[in-house]
Amino acid sequence: MAHTFRHKVAPGLSTGHRYRTRARRRHRPDAPRRGREDGGGRVNPTLVYVAKRLVQAVFVVWAAYTVAFFVLFALPSDPVSLILGPDAQNYPPEQLEALRQQYGLDENLLVQYFQRLGGVFVGDLGTSFAMGRPVGELVGEALWPTAQIATLGLLFAVIGGAGVAVAANFTRNRWLANVLLALPPLGVAIPAFWLGLMLIQWFSFGLPIFPAMGDRTPAALVLPAITLAVPTGAMLAQLLSKSLTITLREPYVDTVLAKGADRTRIVFGHALKNAALPAFTMLGLIVGQLIGGAVVTETVFSRPGIGRVAATAVGGQDIPVVLGVVLLAGVVFAVTNLIVDLVYPLLDPRIVHAASRRRAAGAAEPAPVREGTTA
């Protein structure tokens, strides 16, 4: 009894297309299959995404440290003379050479680089030229005061920046909206040192509410945190306001409005969470700006911290301390961006899926057929 075998053909594909595809695979046994590795296992797009971000974070830290090292050692100065100060000329050459050997400055520049880079991997950041203390101890002691004002400044920036952006898009008063939208460019343009001095003049000398300097009381955190928060919050307000404006023009907003939702529900219940995604990607830049602003802020308010340590080290060309601060800033920046990159796909899974589709499309692309051959 004869049996008739029917082959199932995918919708939209002819039988000839299926046979041509199989023929190409027979002629090209090494061709990659869609979504599979050489060993036949399926590629996990999330693991690939995480691995790429980890490699990028390590590269950023290494590049920051390397560039800072060669720039600092390219300066036309003698570190030993800076250590000894004006009395360096009174020392005999033998003592100067002994100091160079003590700090490892008598070696070739590349040798010094790899020695210091190797020390980083074991937690040895070197010794300060000026103070003779381990750099790790100096940076560790200054980290907590800077973290206090940076955390409070970030909180003020998020509250103030988001408040201005939401109010500008929520109000129906055009004049008020224009005034609110003019505040972020003004906040970005104000110099941090001038703002800090004005805050001291108004709220420390004029109205003795907050202390002008020091870190003895929690109230001493307020004015430095505001100084850090104004430019950061202004930058955040600019991006969030523009993102909200674009989001409120999306078609789904008209659909929600047609269903009877009021403006409060549209802005806070639907538009804000979608508009906040681009602003969330700015977290790395915001943290970097907070670290950079701490140099000026801690100097103006006479506070201990990473900023003061960096300013003193740069002024005295204390190379190990400067490299330690650069390394810390690079690690904080890279870790912050890594957290953003890992959390963002959870908020918007389309990122991982889009990358997976691009890789699958590239792997499944058929090879060109040579002339003179038949499919």
C-alpha cells in the first residue's frame, strides 16, 4: 500500500525555499545556526550582555588610571624636589638619588607603570610623597565625608530636578511653564564656587541657620549638598522635562485620555515612569559630576573629603595620591554605569531582546549563491 508523505511548510514559505535552504546547509556544514553556539548550546543573551558590560567597566578603570599615570609623569618637574621643598638644592646628589630609589623613581617609566599597576591589584596604591602615609589610608579616610554630601546632594538633585520637570509639564499656565523651563539652564550656568559663597553669605552670615564650614554637625551638610545639587538637578531637569514633553505626545496618552483619565493620572501614572528611563541612564554622569563638584565644594566650605585631598595632591604634584583619587573616581563611575546597564534591561527588556534578534539575524543570513550553480 502506497503511502503519501506530506511535508509541512511554514506559512509564507514555499517548498522550494525550504529545499534551497537545506541544500545551502549541506554545502556549508560549518555555517552557524540561528541562536546556537559551536557546541550546539543556545546562547544566553543576558549573559552576553552582562559579560560585555563587565569588560567595558574594567577597561574604563584601566584607561583612566593609565592616562592619568602618563600625564602626571610627563609634567616637567622632579618629584623628589617637590618632596623636599625649597631645601632640595641643599641636599647632596647621593641623598637625592637615595630618595628616588626609595620611591621607585629611578626606574624606567614603563617599569614604574607596571609596578604601580601590579600594586593596584594587591591593594597597594603606594605612599604619599608629601605626607609619607599609604595612599589607601588617605583616600579611605576622605571617602566617608565626601560620600555624605554626595548622597545628600544626589537626593536634593533628584527631588528638585524631577519637581521642576514635572511641574513644567503638568501646569496649564504657559507663563509659569516657561519660567520653570528657564530654571535648569540657569542652574547649569551658575559656577559652583560662586553659589557656595552666596549660600554662606545668605544662610550663615545673614541668617545664621547653617554653619559656614566644618563637618561637626549634620547641619553642616546642607549648604555643601545644595551647592552640589543645583547643577546636577538642573541637568536632570532638562533631560526629564524634554522626555516628558515627548512622552505626553505619544498616541497611547490620547488613548488613556479618551478613556476618561485625568491629567494627574496621565502624568504620574503613565507618562512619568516611561519618561524617567532616559534620565535613569544619566546616573553615571551625575555621579561623576558630584565627584568633580566635590573638589570645589569641599574647598569652599573647608570640609575634609576626596575633593580636598585631590586639590592638595594636584597642587603639590603628589603623584601617588592623585593616581589613587583617579582610580577611586574611575571605579565609582564604572560601577555606577555597570549597575545602570544591568538594571536598565529589567526596566526595558527590549534592549536584550533587540540585541538577541540582531545576533540571530546575522547568524541566519544565507550565504550568496555562486554563479553557475543551481539551487
